[in-house]
Amino acid sequence: MNSVIPLRTALGANAGFSLLSALLMIFRPTQVGAWLGIEAPLVLQALGAGLAIFAAELAYQATRSRVATWRALAASMADFSWVLGSIVLLLVFPQLFSSFGSVLVLSVAATVLGFGIWQLWGAGHAHKYGKAGEYRHCIIVETDVSAEKMWRVVSNLGDI
């Protein structure tokens, strides 16, 4: 299924970036704090642990035989929340970070925004059918009823 390759790529790239960021925050919180201009190693390590879990979820989704696009959409919403949180943090506490730290926070937010958009596009691409711009969505249903009986119900969408 080539239509999911862009989504897998977006999820994988986001997982790699998130894991690298998480490892830096977990194992080098003093260095990250120096870059940001803050001294909060435990907060950075906790944030890194959460980010590592997020990266694991992204990697899991990117490598599944069947990608659950709704989970990719949830990951995009988490990315957009990160971006919004970064902007709010910079606006509400403008002196919290050093100048370089503020630029770093904005740079990471821009990168995360890019991943979120890329994942949304990939999820849409995964549901496109052909070149006509039509979309499809497959639903798997397991039942003990015969296909003929199911078709009588499913084929009459107005009565469902």
C-alpha cells in the first residue's frame, strides 16, 4: 500500500526527532537548560520522559502493518498542542528563557508544526483513491452473519 508511505515517513521522522530531543533532555538536562537559559533539570528530565513515550508511540504507528490514521491525527493534535504551549509560554513568561533559548523554543515549535502538518497531509494521502481526488475509507467488520445478509443491510445506507 504505497498510499501510506508518506504517513509512515512523517511518523518515523517525528519519532526520530522526538527521541533525540527526549534523550538530550533525559541525559543532558544541564546542557539543555544552559541552551534555554533556565535551570530546571528535573522538569526537563520529566518532559524528556514524556517525549520518549510519545516517540515510542510514533515509531509503533510508523512500523505497524496497518497504520491507524486516527492515531496519526491524534499525534498531530499533540504536535499542535506543543506549538501552542511553546507560544503561550514565550508570551506569558517572556523573560523565562535567554534570547538564544527563545529562538531555540521557536525553532523546535516550527519543526514540530512541520511534523504535525506533514502527518495530516500523510493521513489524507493514505485515504485518497486514484488520481481523481476521491477519498476512501475501509472498515473491517467481523460477524457471524453471512455476507449476503450483511450486504442487504450495508447496501441500504438510508436505513442504517
